[in-house]
Amino acid sequence: MKKFMKFCFVLALVLIIVGGMFYMLGRRAGGRQDMNDLLKEIGGDWVDFDWEDHIDFAGYEIDDASMFSESYAVWKGDVERQMVVQGSVGELNLEIGGSMIEIKDSPDGNIYIEGESVGKMQAYVEGDVLYIKSVRPANLADEIKNSSIILYLPEECSLRHLDLSLGAGQLKLKNRVVEDMEVSVGAGQLLLTDVTLNTLEVSLGAGELRAQDVTVLSLDASIDMGNMDFTGAINESAEISCSMGNVNMDLEGNQEDFNFQLNCVAGNMEIDGERFSGAAMDRYIDNGAAKYMEINCSMGNVDIKF
């Protein structure tokens, strides 16, 4: 009974949010360019979302200096490649709004950064943590596709922690080992390829995570209206919450490798071809397995394949 009431509460909350979205859409009809047109202009690896211009993409203000440290220089425009620190670091903190950022291998054992058409950008090290901060003005169609940042890390750099806050931009990360990664994506896109992690905690607003050949011990994913495509391995546990978004996972191993807790309010859920849906569906599947997966789906779509 308690779980049923919880599901009803979540459903009511989701319907309130949907109503608010339609209200905002009506208020702004005929205003700025919608997101479909924007993403088509950007092109490249960017995925085509189906959300309208009422989404607040970046959540950053270019003139708001609160995210920047007064102790270090702030760059604008084109930034030539320059060394940030000699040697390596243990942690990376990224706050990016309105830029395309890519992490590449350093030509030597040091850390470098360069940028093209950046709004404001700052890079500095405190203790063992590298901080990268960058924002662009809100003229997205003209700014995002032309604003790029490249961060060069030593090939042998294995990060203990990576903390990412991504607005209307994109981050590419591949061939890296990260112990713990914490990600918040507003309306941007995170591309992970050949990445190995202990824990991955991701929150998607209207953004997207595309993870290819990713291995993780523990995955904690919350998807509001965004999209998550994940291929790879989960070696211990996963907790997935999907409100009105979309989740597609292609996992190594078999369905019987996991015990499942499935909760569905009014969405669609499919596990290796078997459908689980219905109002306030609550089901536990005990396969006597060592791994565990919990899926909570309100009004979205979840498809897990093995």
C-alpha cells in the first residue's frame, strides 16, 4: 500500500511538471529557435532531441562571476595552448556551459589547455584538484558549435574523482580510467568511450549520456527528460530512475546475472525482450545472482538487453 501511494505521488508530480511545461511553451511560442533546429545546426556527434525551446539549456549566466575564482586569470576568445600544471593531478572538476570540450592525451607528462571562441574560461590547480570553468552567452546556435576547449591530460593520469557539471555543451572522454565520476547534464551531451570506472553517478535533465564500451562496478543514473544509451559491463549493481526520459542499455553477460527490483508507474519497461508495465507495477525478480539492479520508471521508457 505504501509503495502504491508512493507511485501515485510520483505520477501526480510528473503530471504537474508536464502541465507546467505546456504552460511555459505557450508563453514562449514564437520566441527563440527551438532545440531541434539548434541541434541540427550543431551536427557532428550531437544527438537530435525532441524538446522545445522552453528548456533552460545551460543554467549559466556569462556575466555572473560567482563560478570563477578571483585568484586566477579568466581568459576570453581564442586561447593558445598553455601549460596549466607540470605533472599530473588526482581529481578533475569541470563546470562547462555552452562549449564543446574534449579530453586528449598530453604530448608529455604535463597538463595543457587551449580554447577557441570561448566566452570566459579559467583553469587552475588547488591541492590535487584541477578546476576547469567555462561559460558562453546564451545565443546557442551561433556560439556552441564554434566554441571548443581541448584539455590535455597525461596518458598515464588515472583520476580518483571526476566531477562534471555540463550545461548546453558537450564533453568527450575516451580511453581513461576513473575511480569515481559524478555527472550533472542539463541539456548537453556526455560521450564516454572505452572508460573504466568504479562508480558512475549521473543526473540527466534534458541532456544525454552516450556510453560505449564502458565498464563500471556501480551505476546510479537519474533521467528526467533526457536520454541514456549505455553499452558495456556492470559488475556489481545499478540503480536507474527514469521520469519521462529514455534508457537503452546493452550489457555484457546474461539477465540471470542480476536480481531485479522493478517499479513502474505509467511507463514502459523491457528486460531482454520481456515487457513489464502497468499502473503501479512492483516486482522483484530473484535469480539467486550476485549482482543487483533496481529500475524505477514513472512515464519514460527503459529497455535493457543482454
